[in-house]
Amino acid sequence: MKFYIYGAGTFGKKAIENYVKYFRESVDDECLGIIDREKCGQIYNYKINTWEKTKCKYQGEAIIIAIECIDTMKAIVNALQSDNIKNIYWYLDNDWSCETGGKSFFSCHCLDVSEGKTDILPQVEMHIVDGCNLNCRGCTHYSPIFDNSKFPNFSERVQDILKLKDKVDYIRRFYILGGEPFLNPDIAKYAEIVRKVLPASRITIVSNGILIPSIEDDILKRISNANVEISISEYKPTHAVIDKITDKLKNNKVKYEIREYEIKQKFNIPLTSNIDTKFPQLCISNGCVTIWNGKIARCPSLMYIDELNARFGLNLPNEGIYDLNDIVSGTDLINKMNEKVPLCNHCVKNEIEWQVCGKKAVVEDFVSTL
Ligand code: SF4
Ligand code: SF4
């Protein structure tokens, strides 16, 4: 298919680079040029022109919008549609699919966004265990109050993903986490099924890494084969075994990133029960849409609030948690996930040094009264 790339910024350059490196010589897809509102010049010999100039010679080719910001992409889709352009795609920055070979640039990297198919969720998270082996004070998933030996029902979790997938056009990033996801012996099975259900999404397991040196190689290989990455949050106990963790991941060819350790690592007591709080407001989970037990909420702090309330006899507001069955459309879902909820008034910046809870978590580990 012949196409133009719309966007000559970082994302556009990456799109051209991937096309040239992996597809130009091997498949029929042919790039004709680059469109940009401000930039001029050329990238890899492809000339950059404005849409107005390109329009004069346009003959129904595909336009691939290579701009990262979803709202900007949507605005360009609308503008192109008002010019009667029908063949519109969004460039997906999923590098791993380039290496699979044999596919077209379009099947690896392009999402069809013509006909207004732009109900896109940037990020979704899902627990595969609620509890953790580290129990940090201030955990925004309240993992220290959960039993870390209990695991969810696998098919119910998959049902949640399928229901969500059914509502939206695309999920850009999907995080498998907890708690500590490596506590769940089915972690590779989850990686494989999420990849199967969401073939074009970037999928990441988020872990504190401590268990990784003792995980069977076969499990890590299955995660790697499913093109699922691991993101390690490097807490103090993680830092102590970081070489063992990275060796293990390298040996099993798992793609990983380390969210690096800082000596004076700051954490946060995320909530206050006091509406006239002395602390400044802080949202640390904006956009971390969470699915759990057939429900969806705009962030983990809200999703698990009923459990926190029940555990400590609190009455923090829980409005904004929806049954996945009650969501009528992707637009409805995205609007709901963007609405401020009453709990937002209780989210504050209240920094502490990183530390773990005592033998049993107490309310002060998560909620201040100040
Ligand atoms: S390691 Fe992460 S999930 Fe576990 S308690 Fe700490 S912050 Fe929560
Ligand atoms: S409740 Fe609101 S302010 Fe608090 S973390 Fe969630 S989205 Fe952010």
C-alpha cells in the first residue's frame, strides 16, 4: 500500500526509521513522503511537505499519523476526515513486532483509525495478585492489607480483559502487576493470554524484582516469547540483588527496564481523611485505569478503596468504580475514566522515606488525618 507519514517529530522519525530498516526492501508498502504542519526538509530522502501541498497530488493513498499524543492524533483525524480522507492510520510504536519478520508495515505498526475508531485507552493495569512480598508504607494499591498467598481466578481475569477490549478500539499499554506479580505461579500463562488478546499492545509486567533470581528459566522464557517486558521498581531490597536480577533476565532474553534506585528514596502517604488538609493535592496515578473483579476505575487508589475502608473502618468516598457490563461504549468509558472523583480531594503529597510496614499494616501507612 502507498502511504504518507503525518508527523516529522520524534515519533515520525521513528516511524520512518522502522519502515526503512525493516520493511522498505522486503514488502510492497511504499512511503511517498512526510507531512508536517511546521517542519520542512527531509528524513531518509523523504521530503517533508505541509498537508496543503500534499493535498494537490494526493490520490487516495493511506495516511499514517505518527504523533504520540492521542488528542493531537484525534484532532488530525478530524481535520483529514473533513477533507474527505478515508484511509487513516495511527502509527504504533511497538518495536518488538518489527523483529517478527514477514509482515507488512501496516499489520505490524498501524492501527486503522478511519471512521472515528479513536476510542483509545493509553494505559490499563490489572492485578494478578493483590498482596506483595515487600509491603511498602504508602503503597497506592494498598497491597500490604491483602493476603499475598491468594490468587484471582484466571478465567475471570481474562473475561475482564475481553470485556474491556470489546468496548474500546485500542489499549496502548497494558500492565500486569500486583502486589508482586511473580508471587503468582501462573504469571507466564497471564503473559501469554494477554498477548493473545491484545496482539498490538505494549505489555509490561511491573515487579519489585526480588523473586526473579529464583524464578524458573522456563517461566521467563515464556514471558520473553510472548513479547512481554518486565519493569523493575528498584527498592532498597531490590538494589541489594540487582545484579542477580539483571543476569537472570539477560540469560533468558527478557526485555526489561529498571526504574532506578535513589539512596534517599521518597515515598508518599497517598491519602488524607481530612478534607481541610495541610498537605498539597497530588495525583500520582492519573491515567492508571484499573480493572479488577469485573469492575473498572480511573486509578488503583480508587479501585481498592472499599478494601481499605473495610479494613480500617474508614469512610473514604468510593464513587467512580463501574461495572464493566454497565459501560455502554468506548466513548462512555473514556469519559468516565477522565472524570474527577470525590476521592481526588483526599489525594495528597505527604512524603516519607521509603520503608516497609510493621508486622501488620496500620491505617497511618496509607491515610493521614492532617
Ligand atoms: S513493592 Fe510495589 S506493590 Fe509491593 S508494596 Fe511496594 S509499592 Fe506496593
Ligand atoms: S483518586 Fe483522583 S487524585 Fe487520587 S490518584 Fe486517583 S485520579 Fe489521582
